[in-house]
Amino acid sequence: MVSASPATPPELLNRANYTDIQTFRAYECEVLQLTLDTQKRHWNHLKHLLEWAGPQPFSQAPTLRPTFPQYLAQIGQDGQVRADGKTGPLAVETVSHACQTARTFLQWAQVEYPQRYEARTLTANWLASLKPARTAAALPLRTVYTHTEVEQLSHLPAGDTLTTFRNRAAVAFLFLSAMRVDAFVTMPLRALDLTVRPAAVIQDPAWGMRTKNRKAAITYLLTIPTLLEVVREWDALVRAHLSPEALWFATLTTDGMAFTGRSEAGVTRGELVADGLKALCQQAGLPYRSPHKLRHGHAMFALTHARDLGDLKALSQNLMHASVMTTDSIYGVLSAQEIAKRIPQLSGQQLSKEELSAEALALAQFIIQELRKEQ
């Protein structure tokens, strides 16, 4: 019965655990041929697994307390440096991905080393338990850019240069499309078709787009007219001056007054999106969050408008997730207000805004706070 500290010295970690993980990493590289970014991300996840087990062999994992998901939820809360070298608590999606990587590794280990990783000890039920717990602490929504904030940012005065015009269009596009920034900044003009409804994006690594794990897919933009208009204005401008192979998030001259027409994006191209978003937030008086929070905002906006499982599946595929389970594990926690609105609908009723009283919502928040105290 042991729980490892985030500062566990290497000599106190189980050597066999470490060796098995390094063998698994070689398997990911040589057999699965995962990208370097994915390998690095999985290694950070497995560092947490090593720290959690400490000197105990992984074969004893079901007996360790706190459980691995609980451990992930606790580390970084006290300001200590985590196993991955960072500080602060892990993001919800990172906890989910770390649990998934741990499951994948342990399932692989059961095949490679059946005598040490016995199925009767590391049972299928226990492996399935390696997932974030849906506790009251998880109920508050992640920090995102809301639809209202995106409308405000994308309709700021454009100024005298192309720079702000481009930044506004980027904010609107990232919210509508949920594209990852690396894919967005490497998207050529020919990858976007605004003539169809809904507008479509061909995310194809063969066209130089840096998609996650080099996945290819056709994805679509939300049909929010006011934001689509911002996107269309920029699209019309760049198409009038550039070739179809040029970048949609177009390269500009230093003074921001003209296009340069480049078709390739540098490795730090995504930083320009962040810098532009910071400038817009400062101009609008809004708190800055990373550009990735626009993707989260898209997902939360779509989830609150989803009507059935088919809508959720469509959202999952538009996010280029491997499964609906991935989408649900990251974005599936609704706010107290959204739950209060949707539960009556499940019985064929719909409450008015007046019936969704402030008192009822305040009570829901109070209950959540009380449950948190019991954790």
C-alpha cells in the first residue's frame, strides 16, 4: 500500500518497471512508428505511472492507493514539480490520456510478459477502471473561449494593416472549425471550400498540413453566420491576391501592409496565432487563454446544442477523435445550468428561462461545493 511522491528519487523507482516501459517505448517507435510528438507525450504519461508505482512492481498496481486516476488528479496541486517536469495540476484531457496510455502499456505488457503481468491480477475490470473519475471536483467546465467572446474578438476594428484583419479571421475560423493550431497555420487555400454548406476543410498531410498523428479527414465549420462572414471576408481577400497553394493564414510583410504569398509555414508559425490572440484579448479587455481553448470552445458550444448520439458522433469525427469515448472523456461534463435545463427535456418537458430560477442554479452550485469538501 504505497503512493509515490512527485519527487520520488530515481533510485527508489522499480527498475523492472522502468525497463519494461523503455521496451514499450522502443515498440512504439519501431513497430507502431508513432510520431516523435506522440512518443514524447506517451513518455510523459508513463513517467507519472512510474512515479505512482514507486518501488512496487506494476503487478501490484491494483493494491496501490491512491489509485492511478486519483493520483493524477492530486499531483501538482501543492506547487511541487511533477514527474514531467512541470508544475500545477494536470488538465482534464491530460489525465484522460495518461490513463489511456497506462492501459495500452499494461495490456501490451500482459502479452509480452504474461508471467509477471498476470491477467488474474491485472484483470480486465481493473484495467477498465483506469479512467478519470466523474466526481464533483470535475463538474466545473474547463476554461474556454465562449461564443460571445469569439464574436467580440472577431468583430473588433480591423485597423490600418492586414495583421488585425488576419487575427480576427483566425479566431473566428478556429472556433468554427475546432482545428488544431498546427494544422490551421499550415492549411493552404485549396484546402478550404466555403462554397458548400456546411463549409468544408480537407485536412490532408499530403498538402503539407501538420495534423495530429498525420491523420487525414474532411471536417466542417459550424454555421454561425456572423462568424462565417468574418471568415469569408478574409478568404475573399487572400484568394484575390494569392495562389491556391498559399497559406490561408497568410504570411505578411513586416509592416503588415502586404502579402508575401508563402506556401510553407515555419515551425514557430503557431506562435503568431497566439500573439495575435493576445493582442485581440488586450484590445477587448478579455483574459487571454491559449488558441487551443478556441477548439475547446467549439466542442463545448456544439455539445450544448447536440440533440442525440448522432450529433455527438458527428462532433467527435469533426474533432478528428478516434472515438466518441475520447470526446466524452474530455468534454462530456456539463455545467449545473445545462444539466438543470436538459433533465426536464428527457421526460418530454422544457422549462422556461423564468422557471430555471437563479435560486435553483445557486442551490446546484452549493451542492457541488459541499460535495467537493467531502472528497
